[in-house]
Amino acid sequence: MFFLRKSKLERLPVAMTGVRMGERALQLGVADPSLVGAIAAKVGLSGHAVIIAGDDREAAQARVAAEKAGALVDVQTRSNTALPFDSDSFDVVVLHATSDAHGSLQAGTLIATLREGHRVLRTGGRFVIVEGGSPHGTFAFLRFKPRLGEPAIGVEAMSTAGFRAARLLAKNEGYRFSEGLK
């Protein structure tokens, strides 16, 4: 029973991002390497996956995760605030904010990251923020560190950066998912 539950947990974050086969997906950060690899694999051979890592250690983690997931990815080490892509290049951008390093982004850096994400998204594209949230469930206290009382960083910041229909999609199994549309 536990193994069935675990496999469901591994699929949930990927499903919540809404990444589909054939899309051009950009991921910012490598907070959870297995999630990064799973999202990259979701676009398949007909899509294009790019991961922007903050440093060489994150880039190595992303490459290993992509290899384990069987995904072809372009991993680059760059700043999230100056992306080397043309406007309207991606269908979906996912910001991984589950670690304390991304969760505590200063307001100016977060807004600059969101504005760059807005720029590289095609019209109608989605920007998804995956954050660590408050755990719940039978064994949640064993799996996750509680982060009770913290507000979601995504919704208000996405509205400020120019996204429309910014909303909190869900809080589930220790994750929070926020989405904004271009």
C-alpha cells in the first residue's frame, strides 16, 4: 500500500504543472531533481525541455535526474533574471520554489524572474510556481518539514509581474501550486 501511495506522490506534482507532450517547457531552478526530471520527460521527443540551474551543482543534479527519467534536456547555468531566449519561446515555465533558497527570493529578484518568464512565454502560455507547502495526511510529519503559516509567494507576485488570472491551483501533499497566464 505504501508503494502505491508513493508512486501517486511522484506523479502528482508533474500533473499539477500541466506540462503536456509536445510542449516547449522551461524550468527555473532544481529544488527537487526527481521532479525536474519527470517534468522534462513529460514533453517527450516532440517537445523541448530546458532547465536553468543556478550553479554547476544544480546543473549536475538536473542532468542526472533527466538521465534517470529518460529525458532529453538542455541544461544551462544562468541567472533567472536574464534568460537567453527570444520572446514567445515557451508554452510553459515552471519555477521550482520548494527549497529555502528559492522560497526566500527577495521581492525584486522574484519580480524580475517572473517578468523574464512572462517575456519568454507565448501568448496563452502558463507560468507555474511549485512551492513547498504545509504537509497533511497520515505520515506527513515523517516526509516533510512543516512550513506552516507561510503565504504562497506566487499569486500576488505573478499579478504584479503582468500575468492574468493568477491563482493558487492547489495545496496537496506538501506542495503548493500557483499559476498565471500570459
